Amino acid sequence: AQRVTQPEKLLSVFKGAPVELKCNYSYSGSPELFWYVQYSRQRLQLLLRHISRESIKGFTADLNKGETSFHLKKPFAQEEDSAMYYCALSGLDKIIFGKGTRLHILP
Amino acid sequence: NAGVTQTPKFQVLKTGQSMTLQCAQDMNHEYMSWYRQDPGMGLRLIHYSVGAGITDQGEVPNGYNVSRSTTEDFPLRLLSAAPSQTSVYFCASRRRDSGYTFGSGTRLTVV
């Protein structure tokens, strides 16, 4: 079965501290993983794709097939990082999303 | 280049009414999907399409119909609105080898 788990509903981090948003997945084939970000009342925006191995806005994510994880990391949190973050998994024809983690950056 | 356009942005329906949420994309994307976003539930897939004339059900298809007569358009029909369908609806499109581009959403309230 295709499943994405984001164990934290809310993550509060002080400005300047490191951030790690957890994502675990279940998929029998070779998955394609994404991270999306949604700022308040706006549309979802693609943040990262695992195959591109880019760093966007200081965020990185590495696919760990052994642990079936795709955690999102940033070394130093900024106030503008406060948003809802969704991990997503692409299977054959569809993309499914986790329930999301709200990241709250404390001043 | 408009991307993914959803209309209307807001809608209030009475229980039992029907309506169609419109979604259009101008990027010649093959894949299109409809999601609903509810607090604590994330985004749940309603229906999706891998090309014109082809649609399939997602996780929560009951009460919704779709059709894909053209590559550009993927309307979502609510047949008989229920309060449980109060939600924010997002349409998205992509090429086979890319991530999704999302529309700005439709906020629907059923009273």
C-alpha cells in the first residue's frame, strides 16, 4: 500500500535553531518523493523533489531507502519558514500526501 | 502563462444542491487531480486523470464526479452537496515526470 506518514502535527523551533521535519513512507516500488510548502491561506508550492537533490530556501532532504524516510532539514530556521509542510509520494499514476506538519518559528 | 486556474474561489451551497468546480491548466499537462484539504487530515485525493478521457477514483471519491473531455479541463461535480463536503478543494496538474502545480483553491461551505 502507498502511504506517507508525518508523525508531527506541530513543530515549534526557535529562530536560528536547526529544523527537521520527519517523513516516512510505504511503497513497494521505487518511489518519487516531494516536499510541498503552504504559506498561510495560499496554494501549495513545490519545495523539493528527491531526484533533483537541490537545496531550496536552505532546505534539503535525502531519501533513505533503508529507513524509508525523506526528512526535511534546515540548519538555521528563519521566521519566514513558518508554514505548513507536506511530504508527498508519487506512485504509478497518482501522488498522495501526508497529513502535514505545521512549522512554527519562535522569535 | 496562467498555470492552474480554479473557479470559483468561494462558494456557499445549501444541502442537496449541485455544483461544478472548474479547473483549467494551460501547460499541456497530462495528469490532473482533485484534492480536498481538511484540518488534521492533510490533502486527500478525490479523483485523478492521466489523460483526456481517462479518470480514476482516489481515496475519497464518494459524492463527487469528474470528467476529462480535454487535456486542459478537469471539472469536479458535487451531485448533492452535504455538510461533510465543506472543505477547501485544490486542483493540480503535472507532467508524468514532475511534481504538481496547484491551483489557488476553492473554499466551499455547505449549510
